[in-house]
Amino acid sequence: MRLLIVGGGGREHALAWKFKQSSGISELYCAPGNAGIAELATCVPIKATDLDGIVHFACAQKIDRVFVAPDDPLAMGLVDRLEEAGIRAYGPRKAAALIESSKAFAKDLMRKYKIPTASYQVFQDTEAALAYAEQASLPLVVKADGLALGKGVVIARTRAEARQAIEDMMLNSRFGQAGRTVVLESFLRGPELTVLAFTDGRTIRPMVSSRDHKRSLDGDQGLNTGGMGAIAPGAEIDAAGWQLMTDKIFQPTIDALRAEGRPFKGVLYFGLMLTEQGPYVIEYNARFGDPEAQAVLPLLQTDLLDIMEAIAEERLAEQPIIWSEHSACSVVMASGGYPLAYQTGYPINGLEQVPADCLVFHAGTKRERDCVLTAGGRVLAVTAVAPSLDVAIRKAYDAVQCISFQNMHYRQDIGKRT
Ligand code: AMP
Ligand code: GLY
């Protein structure tokens, strides 16, 4: 089978690493990929959002399967386009990907189907949003409706901050079209947890849990980023806890999407807040998280191709899925300045010093002759797997110590309990 992965970050490198182990795959391609992925797959310089380019390449190269990993092409309907061209694509169609690409849609779905989530209102009118913010309880959470690289959320602790956030999004177009509609919602307290799940639209099979670290600095200080590191499992959850989440959140979400005529096939991401009142949904994503994938996929023992085929053929209920009992820690090494402005093009040193049992997933990198250079905000995700989380953390940081590039920045506290 000839498989094309769409995307070019750390998540896609982890996917390429996993698919490379599938005996059913004869050729692996990635668009656009990066320097790390290029060691495993043939990288083609087509942007993930160039739908025409990808469909054309897939047809011309007789690609059998396409895994669409990032949010933008899913929201734009790449899966639909590939299916129309007769190519099996892994990921939700556009109608189902709306659960990520419109927070207003996701919130309304949860309200309608009684899935626990923070109370909220949706606004298209700036004056009405500002008036609501004047009397809402604080902190108030202000969210841009559309995709904003994980950065379209402001936790406003004062009225002035709430006003500023609403004006930035609705009047000053800080997130472009994505912020024309805003969701204002109440603030939830508790530890956060990510649960990724495989689903064929009817059956939902949660993966091991994970935990992202969204803020740029240690101790959850600094700006929100795409994610600075992840661990898996993300929390110790007993059988009753899993059952509760399945009954209240996972299964109702899949059933709701099907009932709305938007059956979801692929990987569904549940961003949860474990409050004293039980688990609440903070957000859905229509795909693997980044960097959660870099911590979760190394714990998956089953062939990922088999699982994706079972999803496509709607027989996920019968598909064995086996997880390692070990823990994983993935530390993101970023360009100094990220998530604001940063410089790239610096040589990355020490990659060959990393112990063989650690995984260095490339995110923003490119190769120039014999040199691997930084080429993005998040540069690498360094993952270690070990029988305990503490050892996984230590191994990941030992590997990080081997690597250096100018202006590098990483958090020292990935996986530490806060
Ligand atoms: P989102 O992009 O919706 O995941 O939001 C980004 C981050 O903002 C989340 O990971 C949470 O840390 C925080 N957040 C979002 N919504 C809420 C909420 N209702 N209460 C508390 N924190 C929130
Ligand atoms: N790590 C969060 C995300 O992928 O959206």
C-alpha cells in the first residue's frame, strides 16, 4: 500500500515513524514533511492546505491511502475531495471536522445533547458581547470561534481584559475571520486531561490518556502555545472514571454527530477539565493533538494501519488495540521567542548524540546539505518511554541535554505535577 501523510510537524513525524512499522505499507510519502520525516518517507513540497495539489499528487502517484493530520485541511474538506477522487482518506469529512473548526457549533452540539461543558453564549455582535462581559462572572473565557493555532483563547480575569479580548477578536480582527464570532464562557477549575479516541462513527475506542503543557514557560506561565510537551498517560483514571467519561462524553459526542448527519470517522480529541463536578469538555479537535501524538503513539503496540482500515470499514468494534503499560514523556524544544516572533535557520547540534532508545521527532526543521536547521517555532519533540513516568521524564531530559541550537527554549517541568 502507498500511503501519503499530510502535514509536516512533530505529530506527522510520529505518524510516519509508526506507519513505517506497518508491514502493509510499501511506500510512505509526506506532504510537505520536514528533515526528520525525510529519513522515513519521500517528502513532497506541497503545502497541507493546497488541496488541489494534494489531490493531484495522490492521483498521479497512485496513492492508496492518505492520512490527513492537521486541522486546516480537514476543515477545508480534503478528506471529501480525496474520496471524490476515489482515494481512501483517514480523517473526518468537512461536515464532521466542524466540531473543531467552529467552537460555536461544538458548544451548541454539547448543549443540545447534554454533554457537560462550561456555560456559554455565542456572539456575532460586538456591542452585545461587550454588554454580556460587563455583567458575567470573572474570570471570563473569551474564545474565537474558528481555528487560531491554539491561541484564540483568553482567560480574562478583569472586565478590562475581557473588553480588550473581545475588541481584539471582533473589531481588530486579531484572528481574522476566526474571531468574527466569539464564544464567552464560564471558567472551569481542575486538572486538564487529553483523551484521544479512535472512532468509526459508531464505536469509540479511547487511547491512553495524555496531558499537554500549553503555556510557554515553566509553572504554566507565559503565553499559550501549540503545546510545549506532553506525557502519557496524563492521569491515573480507574475503570469507573473511564466508564463515566465514556457514558457522559465520548459515546454521546459520537452519537450526536451521527444524529446531526455528520458521522465522524478518524481520531477525535477530547480536551477535558476534571472538575469537582466531574469531567467537562473544554474543546474538541478533529485529529491527533500535537504534541500529544508524540507521547501517545509510542505506546501503541497495534499496527496503526490495521486500526485506520477498521475505522474506514466501520468495524472498529472488532479491532484489537493494544497499549503498552509504560509511560511516555515528550519535551518540545522551541525557537526562542515562540509563540511570538522568532528566528530560524540555526544549525541543530548533537542529534547524533541522543541515545538510541529515545525518539527525536522533528517539527520545524529542514536539511541543507549535511546540516539540519531550525525552520519553525516548535523545532523538535524529544520522547522517551519507560516503565514509570519519572524515568521517562528523566530519559527525555537527558536526551534534550544532548541537543543544542541558538536561542533554543524548552520547559524544564514537563510531566511534573503542578
Ligand atoms: P482551547 O483552545 O479551547 O483548548 O483553550 C486553550 C486553553 O484555555 C485550554 O487548554 C485551557 O487551559 C484554557 N481554557 C479554555 N476554556 C476554559 C474554561 N472554560 N475554563 C478554564 N480554562 C479554559
Ligand atoms: N496540543 C493541542 C492541540 O494539538 O491542539
